[in-house]
Amino acid sequence: MRDRVQFIVLRRNGKWSVKSADQERVFPGRMEALQAGIMLAQECGKNGKPSVVLFQRAKSRYDTVWTYGEDAYPPRLSGIVLAPETASA
């Protein structure tokens, strides 16, 4: 199986970001970052590159939130349990 492109949702300096390779995009809130990460991963997958969205809980701890080809699109984000919005990564 080929490696998956990772889209990591993380909080840095009080802002939520989606990071992939050497690119990073900033969003006003956690849910906006999650939605953007999933949308980016969906587009990547449609272009033939397997992709996954990860949520950074701590410096070296990640939870898989969404995987192209395995999870429904668009996802139901209300069922995703994440760290409190006040937590910092």
C-alpha cells in the first residue's frame, strides 16, 4: 500500500491549522480546520493520492479523524470526539 498524504489539524500559538508536507493553513476555529483538512484530503484522494486527516492531541500523539476511501464524505463531524478547544498542542 502506498503511503498516505497526511493532513494534520493542530493548535499552534492559539490558532488552529491544517499542516501537510511543508504547507500550513490557519483557521479561526477547530471545526473550520477539521472541515478544511477533510476537504483537502478528499480532493487529494480523488486525484489518486491516498490521504488521511490526523488530529494532534499532544506533541507526538495523533488520532485519525478521517481517511479517504474508508470514511463517508461529507463526514458527520458531530460524532468526532476531540480534545477540549482550550487544549494546546
